[in-house]
Amino acid sequence: MKKSIRTRLFIGITSIVVIFVVLLWGLNSTLLEKYYINQKKNILMNASEEIDSIYTGNIDDIYIDLEIIRNTIGASIMIISPNRHVKYTSAGMYAKRAFNPMYSNRMMNINNKYVFALESDKKLNIDFLALRTILKNKDILILKIPMPAISESASIANKFMIFTGLLAIIIGIIWALIFSKKFTNPVLYINDITKNIANLNFSEKCVVDTDDELGQLANNINYLSGELDKAISNLYQENQKLEEDIERKRKVDNMRKEFISSVSHELKTPISLIQGYSEGLKENVIESEEDKEFYCDVIIDEAKKMDVLVKDLLNLSQIESGYFKLEKTKFNICDLIDQTITKYKNIFDKKNVDLRLDKNYIGNVFADNIRIEQILVNFINNAIDHVDDNNIIKIIVNEDNKKIRVSVFNSGKHILNEDIDNIWTSFYKADKARTREYGGYGLGLSIVRAIQELHKNEYGVSNVENGVIFWFDADKCL
């Protein structure tokens, strides 16, 4: 199992503290006593020099000084004459007898002037660090410091070192925990941010309020996140456009296939009729003048239907090609409606159509006059073809903010819901049974759609009470 950077940093700092404390304790245990002995040697040498500088051979002259030195350095002092008689001891006794100590000695160190020895007092069973030197008057000076004092000082120091070491380890562990947490928190925070970036989530930003490398890293990550967000957003938008283009091309291909199929189907019937009746005329199968006129009427009628189809196809192709330009002018919409209705007067009279006009706006619009008339013609033809026995057709003009809405209503049955969105598609016929009867090919409403999209205005159809209403908008002249 991988250890986190916080755990490794904590273990590393704690290990350094523990190793340092253990090493310091080991050095203290092995070298401290030797260090104390060397220090005591220096103290004894300094004391002997001080005594030599004030001693002239008469103990009484320096007695007080000797007592001060003895109490200051914690050592015993002995001065012996060359014939080995004790002239002074720290016990304050003067002796005329020969010096006969009850101890053995081991030579430790000798230099030009001082001799150090580790002496064992057999009676007291105590080791002493002893210094021997010859004074200027040839007397022998002996200074002794008991070794137990040195060992005890070293032992106390070692025990204190253990206590302080444990305390240092505890403090070091706490400090390592706090430091590792404080140090790694920004790193872990940055790591979480980078995980979000890896998951394409660029909403969060690194907030590290330091001027060190971590702060620079956070700023660089924020910059990288922003650049990646821009790049991916641009890539997403381009991908969306590409998908839309592909979908548009797919739809165009499907529409092209459907268009060719529909045109082929629509031309098949009139061409077959024209071909059949033409062959009949050629073969003289007719028996009377009436039959001849009938054959000719059928050929002329089907040719007219083909002419209408071709013209509608050309109109739709021109409008949808993108190269057709509208010729917008200012004209009165009600005058255009009146002119269009006049052209249908005979048809209205023949079918007993109850034509009603509701003009709530009589002003001007800004649009292509010819194309708007084309929309009106298609809507009126559609209303005539589908009006029921009530024979009601109503044309309504309403004003709506900056737009004018022209609606054409016919009484009759409603359009099925599944047909409402499709009737604007080329060659789509909601009432296929009546197509041949009225000569329609399903292109009229497609032309309306194309013209309105070119004008960038709305259009639509709705089922209303007792009938259907088709409508389109035009820009009002302000």
C-alpha cells in the first residue's frame, strides 16, 4: 500500500529527530565522562599554577588562599617537602613524618611539568584523579579530585539527556505532524484540483496564498485550467457545428432522395396519361369527334398539371438555393389582399364561398410584394380545396407590435396532430385521397415556408373551432 506524502514527510522528520536524539545520547554516554576528566585536568593545572605563583615555602602565608582554592575546585591539596614530609594537607594537619600514602596509582598522563595519575585509596575504596607537580621551591604539590564526583556528574548529565531527549522526540513528533499537515495540505488541495481538471471539471480554481513554488504551481495550474477550458469549449463548439453540418448534409441527402422519388412519382401519372392518350390518337382508336376532344382535353389537362409542378419546383429551388434575393418594398397589405381576392371572385361565386374580411390594420408592410402575394395565393387555394359544406373562408389582418399577421381561415375538419409539423415539407400530403382531384403536389406550403424563412418571419397553422387557420407575419412599416 502506497504511503501518502504527508505520512512519508511525517515519518522522515520524526526519524531525523529520533536519530539525532539517540546519536546525541550515545555520544554523551561515551564521551561525556572523558570530557569531564579533561576539564578537571585543566582545573587542577590552573589551580597548581595559582598555588605555585603565591607559595614561597611558608604555608602560613598562603593558608587562607589554599582553603579558598580547595573549596572552589572541590579538590584535596597536599604539599610535601622533597624529603617526603607533609607540610600541608587539606585536613589542616602538619606532619613531620615521612609521606606514606595508602593507595596505589596508575599513571595516566605526563607532560613536561604535570603528572596525572588515577589513584585508588585502599582504605576508602575511592578512585581519585591526582595531579603531581614540583613547585618552584622544590616542594611537591598533589591535587586530588574524587572520581565518583566526575562519574556522578556524567551520570546526571546522561539522565538529563535521556529526559530532554524523550521530550525532544515528543515535541519533534508533534511538530512533524503539524508541519507535515501544513506543508502537504496545499499539495493535496492542488492534487484534488488536478483530478477535477483530469475529469474536465474546470469550475474550481487553486487558491494558495503563498509566494513560494507552491503558489507559482497553483497559478500555473489555474492558467492551464483556463486554457484547457477554452480549448475544450472551442473544440466542443466546433464538434457541435460539425455534427450539425453532418446532420444537415444527411437531411439534405435524404430530402434530395425523397425529392427525386416524389418528383418521379408525381410525373409518372401525367406522363403515362399523356403517352397513352397520345398513342390512342396516333393509332386512330377514337370513334367520334367527342372522343377526340376528350383525348385532347386529358392531354392538355395533364400537361398543365406538369407545367404547374415544374413552375412550383423552379420557385422552390430558386428560393431555397440561397442565391435568390428578395426585392423588399413598402406596400399596403390590405390593397394586396383585395387584388388577390378579385382574381378568385369567379371561383368563390362558383363554390358559393362565404368570404369574410376582418381588417384590423390598413397600413403598409415592408416585404417582397410578389412573394407575399404567392403566400396569399397558396393559403387561399389551400382553403378552397379543404373548405367544408359551410363554405366559410375568412381573411384576418391583425397588428402585433412591429409585425403584421395575416391569417386565412377555412371551415372544415382539423389537421391530424402527426401531420401538422410535416405539412410544410415538400410533397407531403395530409389528404392523399384528394390530391389528384385538386391537382395539388404538396409544394405550396413548402414554398410558403421557404419565403417566410427568407423574410426571417414566423408562419404556422392551428386547429381552431370549426376549422383550420393558416397564418404568416410581415414587417410593419414604422
